[in-house]
Amino acid sequence: MKAWLLEQSEGRPQFTDWQRADFKEFSLQNPKVKYKLSPLELKRTTLQNNFYRVFLMKIERETGNLADDVHEWAKRKFLEPRWIKIKEDEYKIPGSTTKLSKLDFGEYMDKISAETEISIPNPEEAGFYTK
């Protein structure tokens, strides 16, 4: 399988010059191959979110603070707040983890670990990877 990571420009994925040339060469050498261009999914996965919940439960066990409370604290501590408008009133609410990329979400968990001094569980020991 061949893949090209495309940059976003004006809200659309764009080939760089070398990617365009590489894609053209690939398609000429493989005329019978069908392909589909689609955006690369960089948002965190359900598996990553489930692992985050395991981490929050570990913090709950070690601190006595509810996992949901730790989640709310971490959003306020580490994410940029956002503003919403309801009728004429504006309200500041905590940022959301749902928009974080896989990399940003991992860094977010690292910050929580550093602040709480509680290590992130080993994914294999937590049952997320098997050999």
C-alpha cells in the first residue's frame, strides 16, 4: 500500500510538488490499481480514549478523587478554554479533548501524569496490546 500525507490548504488536502510527481509516476506504473484519496485520520481513537479512562481510574484509586472530577480538572488545567454564546450571553467553558490529535492527546496524558505524579499505565499490562 502506498500513502501520501497531504498538507491542508484552504480547507482541502493538497499535494506538494514532489507528491504530485510521485503520485503521477505511481499511477502510470500501476494503471489497473484503483485508489481513493481520503484525509488521514489523526484524531484520537476509541482505543486511546478507553486507555485514558483506565488512566483516570488509576488516578481515582490513588487519590480518592473521582475519575470524572480528574477529567474536568485536567481539561481546565491543560486545555485552552472556549467561548460559547447563548442568546446574548457569552460563557467560558473548558476545552474539549475530543478535538485533540493522537499526538496531542498523548502529550495531554503526559501532563496529567507529571502534575499528579502518577504514572501512565503500561498499555500491555492494562490489556490494550497483546504479543
